[in-house]
Amino acid sequence: MTTDAPDAWKQWQENRLEAVSAPYGPLTPTGIHWIEDLPDGRIPDTPGRWAAEEDAVVLTARAEDGLTVDGEPATGRIRLTADPGPVEAARVAHGERRLVVLHREDVWGVRVHDPAAPARREFRGIEATPYDPRWTVPGHFTPYGAPRTVRVENADGRYRGLRLGGVLAFTLEGQDLTLQVAVREDGSLRAVFTDTTGADGGSHRFRFLDAPAPDAQGSTTVDFNRAYLPPCAFCPHFLCPLPPPGNTLDVAIAAGERTLR
């Protein structure tokens, strides 16, 4: 552990606050609308009509609606696929708002982001525990023979598939623990977990944790100082997965981001 770890953590936390409070950060969604739940194809307070096809969403708009697609006025029928992100790069806009096209398990939807959202105006920061070296420990990653998909509840109450790539093992507070983790495109790991502080109100009910890409021997670092709140902690219009089986830790992890102020 380097002596500048506390300073690096402070910089990480400052970057997190900047990202969370950004014009199109996780405080800005004002609604998520599933096309199948819109019998008239209309999103509240938004012009145009939306329809779902097998492999795309079709937006029908008039020039006077004030919608743009790729920066140009939207007119006629326009086929749209899911936006890969970031939010500010979403193809459809209505003034400062961004309309992000989503595709989740054959269901199409649109999430509306507004920089003037009340949650962004009212944001007062994140309660985070100062850096403590005891929460940073060595970890070992063991990949599955093939990726697995498990059905887990999401923040909106629906169950969806969560793709997992292996097991991250580590020792914390004298306990040998494991987390099922996803493997991201850059090789880094991501876990959705909860611990006893999530049950007693000391932290959000679940949190996310990233770990660097393991080396050839599977070694990595598990740093709960950088446990962070999921997007749905800031706004209910996100589809965050809840922890998969085995990711409920019987230990109090009083570290990292805990709750909103």
C-alpha cells in the first residue's frame, strides 16, 4: 500500500461527486417509460410517438415538435436502436433533455434525462467513510469455465439476467469471503454486494465494488474504501441489479460511500 493512498481516495471521491452531479449524471432522470406500457405511444410531457418493433424503436415526429435526432430536426419515421452511452451522446434530444433508448430482454424503453431535474437541484452530497487501509486487501479471481447468467431482482422489482464471470475471494476482518463478479470489457471486475450495514441502515441496501483486472495468476486488489452507491440510490429510474446469491456478506463493511446526505 503506497503512502499516497488516502490522497488517491480523496481524488476518487471528488471525481465521483463531479460525475454524480454532472448535467446528465444519475441525478437527472425524470422517468423511464416502457414502450409496451404506452398504448398511445406517447411519453408524458414529450412530443412525438414511439412504437416498438422487433429490432428497433420507431419515433414518429413533426418538425414543430422540437425533437432532434443526431442534432438535426426529427421529422417522419425514424428507426432507433439502443443508445450505448454516455447519456449526453443519446441520439434523441428535446431541448436540454436527452431521451435514451433502452433495450432490456426484448423490451424497449426510453429514459428521460433533464439537467433541471429536482434531484440534481436538491443534491447535497454523499456520506462516505474516510480512507482506512484495513479495508484494502489482496484478492484472487477464479473464472468460471464459461460465463453464467443468473436471474436477480432489479431495483424496479422485475427480475432480469445478470451475467457473471467468476468468483473473487479475499479475507476481511478475519473472515474468508467470496463475491460472484462480472468481468467487464477491459478485464476489470464488478460486484454487486450487501453487508450488515446495508441491513441496519448504516449504508444503502446494496452497493457496487470494482476491482482491477487480475494478473495472470488471478491476483487483484479488493478495496472497499471505493465501494460506491448504485445509480438507483440517486434516482429510482435505473434498473440496478440487486446482489446475486452469495453476495450478502455477514460482516459490517463501514467503508466507502454509504448513503446520500
